[in-house]
Amino acid sequence: MIDTHCHIYMEHFEEDLLQVLDRAAEAGVRRILMPAINFGSLPRMDQMAHEKIRFHKMAGIHPTEINEGVSTTESELSEYCSSADIVAVGETGLDYHWSRAYKQEQQESLKLHCRVAKSVGKPVVLHNRESTGDLLDIIEQEQDGSLTGVWHCFTGSADEGRRAMDLGLYLGIGGVFTFNNAGVDEAVARLPLKKMILETDAPYLSPEPKRGKRNEPAFVRYTAQRLAEVMNLSLNEVDRRTTENAMKLFKLQDGIYL
């Protein structure tokens, strides 16, 4: 399995990182993709290592960082994302939950990330909280046939998911999908598996039956099991197909960016 969205480099894992990675490997996780919060995330990503897991980095500025005055330029972001060891641009996106005072700044940052993603030929990784309409509208504006990416932590309706797929996006299926009261599973069941990938967003949003605890990469297996139930497929089939999807989206082969 591939955990396509995991903040394994954060301080939440400092005390037991090796044990966390051992559990991930035992659960069948073979790759972990690490989205950036800001450029300061990158040196910590470089410290991640395990004999059975391959790690892949992203570069970008999280929308809540924009609220704190963090910013970048197109040339700076492009320089980071042009590096061969960066597999995606992000995470970026929109987050109106904490404040709506920075909507314009977040939207401009998202557009900048989309432009860079197109210029370097890598997918954009999208955070979305209480901002679905604006997010998809901007993706539609930026889509010129070359933009690819993922709506990370998909929590939308079937219609929203279908629109996202039509715009060239994959859906990141994570912990919220397993929540009994979220209704995300019902939406996902009406959408094609060929545009879905697995993720944890660890240390956040643990899936059932670990809800409320610190999330970790090994827990992606619970999400995969629930997805298998919803799609009426075997766990092995879901594992195989979502892995193929992730390899295709992020252009991964043998652990190297192509």
C-alpha cells in the first residue's frame, strides 16, 4: 500500500518514529508521500528512512500558513518543485474553517501552486476545508489540459467528486471516509475506483476503529478495508488498484521520480 499523504516528519512522531515505521511496514505500507506545510518541512523529510519503506517529498505552502503571513513567489516555488526528489506541489488549497479573512490570499497562493505544477509537470495536492466551490472553480480556471492533482481528504458529495474527477483530479480517501456519521462512504461508493488513492493525513484524522487517537501510516489499512467493503472488492484488489493509481499520478517507479 501507499500512504499518499502523511506528515510523518512532524514532532508527533519524534519519540517513537522507528516503531511507527515498523508497524507501517508490517501493515503492508511500502511508500509514504510527505506533503509540506512550508519549506521548513523539507529538511525534516530528508531525515526519514526505513529499510522497507520508500519516502517521497512534496514542496508547497499550506493554506493555513498563508493566514500566518507565510508566502512564496512563483520562481522560488518552481525552484523547489523542479528538484528531481520532489514528486508533487503542495500541499496547497483553501481552508475557510479558521478564518475567512484571508480568502483572497489563499486563492492567489492556490493559483500560483497550480501554475508551478503545470510548469514542472507534477501533480498539485489540494487541501479543502469548507471551500469546495471556490476550490473547484479555481481548478477549472487553471485547467488547460495539463493540470493533474488530488483532492486530499475527500469529504464531498458524489456530484462534487465527479466534478473533481472531470477536472483531472484524483480523490484522496482517508480517515473521514470511515466515520459512521460522515456520509463520505456513500458518496465514494458512487464514484469510480480508478481515480482514488489511499492516505492517512497522519498524525490527524485517524480512521475507525482508531478515531480520536494519533493517526499513523499503518492505519491506512483500515481505510483500505472499508473501501473494499464499499466497492464490494477484496482488500488485495483495492490495494493493487489504488497503488497503481498513485504510481500513475505521482509518476513513481522503483522509488524514483521519472
